[in-house]
Amino acid sequence: MNLGTGTGTTAVLADQLLAESGLTYTTLRLPWPNDRPEVNYTLTHRHDQFVGVSGSRRSIADPSLGTNDSLGIDDPTTEGAARPVY
């Protein structure tokens, strides 16, 4: 893989490189963390639109979830917010 071509975003190139490596991996695309006590999130995958802008620290916990995938974890109630929600 030629990473110097400028034909994709860094995240896309990283996903391609990992997929070609044969390694078991999980890419986490995390929002701005907040200290809310609830566990409330939407999972998105490699080609899904990232929904929210913030998510609770308690919502990020399962190490076996998303093996060989790229996950976006966010609080869906923050969708469309102009800035992170604390």
C-alpha cells in the first residue's frame, strides 16, 4: 500500500492498512467524552455516518465488541449539537 498518494483520509488509509495486515484489530472512533452516569450509545460501523458529538465514559466498555471493525460510539441524543455536551 502506498500511503503517500493522498487518495484518502488518514482513517481510511489506516483501516486499509490494518485490513491488509492480517492482524486482529478494532478501530474506535470516539466522541468527546462526558461524565453522565448513563450507558446510552449508538454503534456505527466503517461506512456508517458518525451520529453524535458526545458520549458517556460508561458507554465504552466491551473489549470483544467490534473485532476487525471500525466503530463509532456516541450518544444519539447529541446528534446535530453544535459542540460537545458535558
